[in-house]
Amino acid sequence: MTPAQKLAGPVVLILALMAVAAGVARQVQDWRIGKKLAEKLMEQGAAHQKALDAITNEAWRQQKAEQDFPQHKMSAPDYDQTVDRQTSRRHQSEHQAEMQRQAREKAHAVPTDGDSHQPEEPTEGADQQLPNTEQS
């Protein structure tokens, strides 16, 4: 055997060992990455399931509320009209209360012209409240 042939044997053996080591290292890395990937997928799956559960629970709650109170469902124009009516009634009652307050102040006002006479008695019904027109 020539010296080159003697040298080729150990070189081939070293190359073969390097290839085996690389294959083993790659396999170990695949297992490790596969394990990490599986863990990550499980975490994502759990997060997705949690989100789906929350969505499902909210949809169930809304559906239950609609079934329990179907009379409360109204269209947008009906809702707007109801709100307008409530606002109008509130303004009307505030106006009535202000008018009554002014009438009481006028009736109980102390004269400022130096007269010593008693303030006029309020007319009947000035202190009485008007009937409430608001419907519940």
C-alpha cells in the first residue's frame, strides 16, 4: 500500500464519523425544535380555545337575554322616537318646575319700595304642583 492509500483510510473513517455526528446532531435538533413547536402549538391552541369560549359565552348570553326579554327589542327608529319622547317629557317637567319656582318667588317677594305692608298672599293653586304628565 502506498502512503496515500494508508492516509485515505483514516480520512474516510473521519469523514464517515463526521457525517454520523452531523446526522445525530440534526436528529437531536429536530427533536428539540419539534418539541418546542409542539409546545408552542399547544399554547396557541389553548389561547384560541379560550377566545372561542369567551365568544361563545357572550353569544349565548345575548341570545338568552333576547329570549328572556323579547318585548324589549325595538327597531332603531322606534328607539330614537322613544328617546325623543323621554327627552321632551323631561324638558317639559323641568320647565314646569321652573315656572312654579318663579311663581313662588314672586308670591313671597318682599317689597323693596319701603312699604311696610305684608306681602300678598299667593293665589290659590300657585303652590300646587301640576299633575305629572309623564308616563312610566
